[in-house]
Amino acid sequence: MFSRLVRPLSFLGSFVALVAMMLASSGIAFAADPAPTETISSAGMVVAGTFTAGSNTLTLDGSNHLGSVIGTLAVTAADDSGAGAGWTLSTSATALTSASGGHTLATSLATSGTGTSALACAVSGSTCSTSGVTASAVPLDGTAQTLAAATATNGMGSYKFTDNLLVDIPANAFAGTYSSTITFTMASL
């Protein structure tokens, strides 16, 4: 009778010893573990721009057409570096050149400067602040110009700058369809 009782107890003792060895060898520690940590990685700096054409046709009539609005320029600048160093957003453009004939307009493109009031957080519901972030009207020619900037400890997050794109069309311009390539560059301070 006692022999039957000994077998179940010896099996139970072996099972408890096996579980204890598994826990010890698995590296599980309960009281000695450090507090949870979170690693935040840097995504860097990203800039993207779009152009939406407006009424971009004009009839030459022998007079200069200065500051003609040809569309809207929307630029999103994102500082996801996590450094808070501040940044500059520069832009430049190639000369407006006609598709046929290779004619160029002697004047440059420009932003109107009305976008300084349209500088806002690009992500709805985000907590970015426009404090320390500025934008201004700039000529868009072959020389890089600062379109927007953020001072140190400011400008982290995504910002959208929307402005009218202007062009001066002289009275002696050749008729044609003109195009330009606009380049944006974002750099940390």
C-alpha cells in the first residue's frame, strides 16, 4: 500500500525540481530586473514640396506683368532628429526656360511672403510650436535663399509653409510654355 503512495510523490518531486531548473536556466529574474526603458531613434530631417498651378496663362500685351501669381507652393519641413539644434530651409530655382526655342525669362520666381502667416504644424493634433520658427519672402533664382528657419531648441516636429509663387513677365518675353526646377535643402544649424 505504501509503495503506491511513494510513486506519485516521487513523480511530483521530480516535476517540481524540473520546473525550478527551467526557471533558473531561462534567465528569468523577478526582483532584480531594471525598470523598463524606451529607446528613441532619430529619423533625421526631411523636406518635401509641391506646386499647385493656378491661373498660369497670360496673354502678352506689350506691358510688364510684375508679381503675377502662377500658383501655390507648399513645403513641409520635418526635424525628426531629436537634437533640437535648429535648422534652415533653403530654396533655389533654375531659370524659367521655354519648352520650345530655349528662351529664358530674365527675371526670377519669388515667394510672396504671405506664407509667413501660413506657417503651421504639418501634423494635425501635434504639439509643435511656431515659436522660434520664421519664414520670409525670397527670390527663387540660382542662389540658395533661406525660406524658413528655426532657432536652437525650436522647430522640432513637422512644419508646413504655404505661399504664393510669383513671376515677373517682361513685356519683351517670347510666347511659350516655361518651366523651372525648384530645389529645397534643409540643414541643421
